[in-house]
Amino acid sequence: MVDKKGFYEDYHFWKVLSHDSAATSSNFKTYSFMSDLVVGKSVLEVGCGVGDFALFCSAKCVSSYTGIDFSRHNVTQCRYLVPEFSFIEGDVFKVLPDYESYDVIFLAHCFEHFSKRDGVRLLKLLKKRLNVGGKIVLLMPNANAYFNAAASRYIDVTHEVLYNEYSIKQIGFKAGLSDVSSFNTVVGGNLIERLLNRVVLFFFELFLRAAGYEKKNPRTASFYTVLAVDDRYD
């Protein structure tokens, strides 16, 4: 049996040695789509990493924040970085507090590290921790991305599965979350670069249609999905 926790600890050291893993406010643009969702809300982050989103939440004046991560090193760094927030080390299935509930539960590039079976199991568990009207938000690589879907799957040895808007909806329904919507994430660049991106995509999608391929949406390298309980059906 694989020692998953030990593997992730070793993997953390590799990332630190080969990448700049420091959390900084310059990464806030990655989470800009979350601004309206978290202000004044209670937030749980599963897979809090080195604290990028915790810093973002601190700046957005959330009512409370709890982060969970498998890595002792990540949790230590987060506690140093944002001491006013709560951070828990361990397996989310074992350490998620029974007595807490949240308005927003966020997973940034974390859900793809779970198998499909564990993904459903996790969403069922998190659903029980949602306040009325609460939402689960997943930010993850896009299996429908035009240019780098395969690279996103295999760039990280700990990735288990990638989703697109259709398959993540199936997983959500299986977990009892029938209100599921997915969106493109366009991160970074100035106004000219973003406009150029849209122009290039417009002509590329014309080419796809001419070649008989279906237009994808979301089609950006990463996408985010908002899952909630639909009171009309649940």
C-alpha cells in the first residue's frame, strides 16, 4: 500500500526545490472570480497549499477561514503567513471538523488529486458541511482545454483524473449536488493581451467549426465549477 502522506511530503520538497512556492498577494488575480463569493462569508479551503487563497481571503474580510492540507510543511507555512486563520494538518476525510459549517468551500487545483470514487465521497462529505445557500467551488485543470489538456493531466504525477464541464456535473449529481455550473477562467495579462486572446480564440473556433469539431465551453486551461443543492429537486 502506498504511503500517500509520505509521498506528498516528499513531493512538497521537490516542488520547493524546483519552483518558487511562496504565497504572495501577486497571485490574487488567480482568485479574482471568488471575490463576490467570499466577502463576509465563512470559508473552508481543502488543500490550502502554501496559503495563496488564505491571503486572498484575509484581504477580502471573510468572517472566518479554515484551511486543511495533507502537508505538514504547507500548514506550518500557512500558520506563519496568516496567523489569524485556522489551519489543520491531515486527511480531509479524518480531520474535517464535525461541528462546523461553511458558506463557501473551496478547492483550488486539489479535486483532480482524488480518484473519481473518492471525489464523490468528498463532495458528499462537504455537502453536509454547507450552510443553507452555501456553495462548493472547484478550480481545476480543464480536460476540454484546446491546447494543453494532456499536459495538465500529466504535468503532476499526483493527478488522478481531469474533468470537463460534463463529467464534473455527473460527479456532482452523484454526490447529491444538482445545481452545477462551470465557467472559463481568464487569468493575467493587460487589457490588450486579453482582447488579443479573445480575437485569437474567435478565429480558432471558426477553424474548429470548419473542420467539423465542436466548440468547447469552458475551453480555458483551467475552469471553475460552482456546486450547490438545488432546493427544487433535493
